Amino acid sequence: MNPSPYPPPFTSAHGRAAIVKVLLIVGAVVAGVSLLAETISLAFPLTDDQELADNPIGAVVLLIVFLVAILESLLYITTVVFFAVWLYRANGNLRAFNPWARPEYSGGWAVGSFFIPFVNLVVPYRAVKEVWQKSGPPDESHLYQPDAPAWFPVWWAFWLLAGFSGNISMRLSFNENVSASTATIVSIVANVFFVAASVFAYFVVDAIDKRQEEAIQRLRIGRFAGPPPPPADLARSDVLAPAAGPISSEQS
């Protein structure tokens, strides 16, 4: 079955991208607060044999770390949901730019690959990169395959590092044989990677959103532009053939 020559309708993902970018900024700020609180907790450690009155600063910092951790978890889940919704919509718009092109990764596969072990090490990055590459006019893809901006692989590197270090940090926090200071240091490292990943994820979402919005505007202008005006010479009387008059009797 041949694809329709008429492109499917474009449904802007700009609103969803804006929500994702706000969530990423808030998440990075909250992670920065957690990073600061954990750093202070290293200077005022609260041991098991201490009373809260003996180390009030440590107790307050520990409470802040606990509350911020809950807020981080809620923000992370919310960001994942909205990121998935945005990515699915952005991927679905690819055929609006080129109805004959078939993306290597569908919207469902692009989103679902984030949750499949081992697959989520490579496929999500390739799917997001493909959305950027194919979010352009069809003539562009015929000439060459554009390279994604340099911060795309940087984002993915920090994302993987944040995931690995966060997993290690969680395991250490439940291990009684590991000191609290060691677990805190690993958690600080994980937060640093998470902040960096959030910042570069913002750039990734923003780049795809801007590319799609600019591309669809160019396509719409090209499709609905009126015919070119007639040459100016046609309006001149001297280029028009004179009308033939009636034949006189002398001429006959």
C-alpha cells in the first residue's frame, strides 16, 4: 500500500515541550538544593549515638534532605510522564514533514525503549536523535542527513551516568556495611550528573521543538503561497497588438 501523497496533519508539540522544559528546570533546581544539603550534612554528620539536641544543624539538614528526596521523586515521575507524551507527539509529526519517509523508530518504540533493560542504553538516544534529524522539509533529507547538535550525545552521556550513579547510591543507602558519609558522597555525585543531564535535556527538547515549529512554517508558506504576479510588461499598451479596424471601401 503506497502512502498518501497528502501529508498527515501537523499537531504542534510546542505546549508539551514547554511543560517538559519547565519541569526540567525545576528538577535541576531541586537537585541543586539536595546537592547543597547533602554537602552540608557531611560537615554536620548525625550519628546514631547522638541526640537531636546535640546536633540541631545536622538534624535540620537531614530533614531537608529527606523532604527534598521525596520532592525529587515526585518531580522525576512527573517529568518522565510529560517527556514521554511530548516525545510521542513529536515523533508522530515526522510524517507531516515527509509523508513518504518511514521513521526507523515509531512513537511507541521511542517511548517504550526507555524502560527496556539494555535496550535503554542505546535506542532512546537514537530515537530522539532521529526525531531531530527528520523534523525538517523533505528536500533536506533527500540531500543529506543532518547531524544533531553537539549537546545531544553530551545529554545522553550525563543521563547514563546519572542513572548508574543513582542506582549505586540507592543500593549503598540500604547497605548497613557502608558508612553514611560514603553513601552521601555517591549521592552527591549522582545529583551532579542529574543536574547536568537535566540542563542538556532542556537544550535537546528546545532544539527539537524549535526545529519542528520552524519547519512546519516553511512548509505551510510553500504550500499555500499564491501564484507569482504576471510580468510587468504585460500591462504596457505598447506590447499589445493593435485592434484591427473595419476595412474601408478604398481598401476593398
